[in-house]
Amino acid sequence: MTRIENILRDWAGSKDAQKQIALVQYGFGKPADKIEGELTTKKAITLYYHHERPDFQQPDGPITAVNGEGTRRPLLT
């Protein structure tokens, strides 16, 4: 076992928080001190089923009744 491996194993099993933080920073890099970015306004996405869309036009005219099968097809005459 190399010396650095022995040190890192000691840091990983230590109860000292500073050693554990040092282990993570050594393994994954130091996190950014400040994250800068441009805040944008939140946008909402509204999803519709095809028949629920506001611009939907029923192909055979409006439905006046339900055919009992739970579908939106016009009644048979």
C-alpha cells in the first residue's frame, strides 16, 4: 500500500469532517465558491390530448351524445 493510499484511507475512515471534505475535494475537485448565472422567467408548458386542444375541430361536426363504449364517436343512426 502506498503512502498516499494509506493517507486517503485514513481520511475516509476518519470522524474528522475536515479530513472527509479534503478526501472528496481531492477525488472530485473543489466545488465552485459562487455559481453565477442569469435567471430567466419560468415558463409553463401545457400539454393537451389531441381532442382537448383549443383549436381542435371535430371532423364530422360536434358530438351530441356518447355511444356507450366510452369513445367519442358519433352515434350510429
